[in-house]
Amino acid sequence: MTETIYFNYVQEVIHWGKGILEFIEDQRGEENNYEEIREKLKGLLSELEIIDVSNHLSKEFIESLQTEVDKLFLELNGSTDPSITNEERQSSGRVEIGGHRLPPLPYEYNALEPYIAEEIMKLHHQKHHQSYVDGLNKAEKMMANARKTGDFDLIKHWEREAAFHGSGHYLHTIFWNIMKPDGGGQPSGSLLRQINMDFGSFANFKKHFTEAANKVEGVGWAILVWAPRAHRLEILQSERHQLMTQWDTIPLLVLDVWEHAYYLQYKNNRKEYVDNWWNVVNWNEVEKRFNAASNLRWQPY
């Protein structure tokens, strides 16, 4: 099963690399240092494209590949500005415009069964999430081109695309990681204390979050957030990915209630899907996010 995850990661790197090559081709003729990166990337892809599912991929190979991809990212960051030093590039870790990629799942596609079926996970991750990554990258490139040319006639459209696809990409990236096989139960430590303080009890919180998920109008998300301004937890709904939500908050626990997240298995019974989803919540990851987010506290008003 681990080798399948490794192979899927290789395929995702190939998809990302091809997207970056397309971006570099679009920038040819501009003043930048992309040519060296282009040759390195082409060499890497030529090595990866001969790998098939029968190859025995080791943990060491994947770690080496991740290191190489990270180095390419860092080289790409700042490559248009020769004044940026190698040390600055190494420490930035920023995603280049149009350089977002699909994150690998931290478990097998069938790992959340029987609560979420393998077929749903594959379609959800490989098709739907990938489409948000692609849409965000395209929107970012088009807005960069608008800045370069001074032609902002379509900026309203591309801003909307960036909001929709960007929110879809970021929320799904959280979603995969706040679930795990043999999850569920309830949190502990500082997160549980904060839940008890803000909602009265874990049971009250779970009931509120469940009802919020069940009653999202149309498609969207239920989201537990940390509010740095109010210094407490709140539960929000979001229609689609980006509508009806609240600025100045940090998502901690998210539940996707778009139909593509459950329809193949649960049909139109969203309630059953939401009830079963609690069995795969990864509270360790949620608490990790809470501990980091709760350090951020604005002046309360």
C-alpha cells in the first residue's frame, strides 16, 4: 500500500512539473533566469516518466525526490529577480505564481472505508482537488499577465476565479489532513479545554458543527475557526468555497459537504455522511493547528 502512495506522489510531481514547464515557456523572452530551471526540470521528468506501478519505490527515493522538488521550488522563487540571494531563496519557501500543486494524501485512497469509499476519495482528490489547483494556477498567471501588460479588462473574472479555486485548494488541503484511519473520538488537551470554554461541552460543539454542515445551503463547507480578534473558537458555514464566510479567522477543522464528497456512496443523504464523518476526524492534527493558530491574538474589539 505504501508503494502505491509513493507511485501516486511521483505522478503528482510529473503533473506539477509539466505545469511549471508550460509556465516557463509562456515567460520565454522575458528577463528571468528560468532556462537553467527548465533544463533541470526536463531532466527530472524524463527520469520519472519511465517509472511505472511495478517499480519498487523506497522511502529514501521519495525523500530524495521531495528534496529535489523543494530545491526547484526555491530556485523558481525569486528567479526573476537577480538581486535575491541564494540564502534568501533557500529560506523563503514561497509558492511561485502559478506554481501550486496537488498535495499527496497522507493515507491510501481506501483507508477511510467504510465511512468514505475509495472511489469517492480518488475522484475527489485526483479530479476535483486537481481542478482547483489548475484553476488557481491559471488565475494567478492571468493576473500576472494583466500586471505586465496593463490590461485589466478581465480582472474581475480572474479575481473571482482565484477566490473560488484558491479557497477550494486550501480548504481541501486542510480537509485531507484532518482525517485519518481509526480516527474519531474527541480531542484532548488545550483544544478540548477551549471547546468546553466556548461551546459549553464537546457534545454541544459536535451538535452545532453537525447541524451547520447539514444545513449549508447548496454546496459548501462547515468550518471550525480560531478568531484572533475575539480570542475564541467559532463555527462558520461557507457556500461553495469562498462565500458567506468570515475574514480574520483561521480554519482548524473543515468538512466538505459538496455533493462530490459523498453522493456516490450516500446519494442525497448528507446527514448520514456527516454523522459517519466524525469517525475519521484526526483530532491530533486539529489540535496541532489550534496550538499554532491560538498564538495569534489581535487587539480584541
